[in-house]
Amino acid sequence: MIYLVGENLDKTRAHYQAETGKIVQLIRGIYVDADADADANVLRHAIRIATYLYPRAYR
């Protein structure tokens, strides 16, 4: 699963879960489950990630 800070995860929880190894940070504000296939998740949610990173370009 993809976690986007501000959408489905707050920054405090993201930091804590990343420190405990439950999720892995891909880039600032975007995390994925530690045991998940990160490449597949990124491809599956590419439009959602692009909209998160560049909100004016995709609306």
C-alpha cells in the first residue's frame, strides 16, 4: 500500500512507523509498506502519486 502524508497518513505517524521499520520512505511524503513490492505499488498508484507531487499539473 502507498501512504501519502496529508492524505491517508499524518507526518508524526509516518515518522514513527518509518523508524520502527513498518513502512519505508520512497521520497518526501510518500511511503510504502516495508514488506510490500515497492515497484509494483508505485506503478499501480502512479497517477495518484503524480497528483500528490504536482497538484496543479493534473487538475
